[in-house]
Amino acid sequence: MTYSVVDAASFEGRRKPIAAELGARAIRLNRFDSQPEQEGFAHDERESGQEEIYVPVAGSGFIRIGEEQVPLEPGRFVLVSADETRQVVAGPEGLSYVVVGAAVADAS
């Protein structure tokens, strides 16, 4: 069996490229540790074609998807399609979350 292990605590900064550090080739997974009230970068994934699942692991906040705000807290999973603009905003105690992304295969 082949496996690899990485600890999030071994990274500095807000973004932690977990899957890349593990050597994953098909999976994209990053962990973000946001300070209280910190706003992430508003973006979409049209260029990459990735849909993304946001998984809060500690703290709280919300994700702005288009004009809507969806609360983020541990136990909630949010799927965002590649064409939607999204922005994560941490709450007053900060927010740690994982983002898993993969490109959608062309159905044609």
C-alpha cells in the first residue's frame, strides 16, 4: 500500500496546499485558516472548470455565492459550480475550512 501523510500545522500562512503536498494527482484539496472577519478572494473557477466543495472544520462564517450568503459551520458541506462567483468571509472567531475541487468531465 502506498500512502503519504502531512500535518496542516507544518504549513505557514492562510492557504495550505494539502493535496499537492501529499502528491495527489487527481484530487485538489486545500485548507484555509482565516483570521476573524477575514475576507477571502472573490473568484469563480470558469477557467479551471472545477466545481468545489467547501467543508468548514472550525469556527464559523459564510460563503457569498453570487448575491446569496450561505452560513458555514462544521458539519455543513457546500458545493459551488465552476461558473458561480464565491467568496468566503470568516466570522468573529475566525474560520478554518477545506476546499475540495475537481474539473467536471465534458459530457459530450
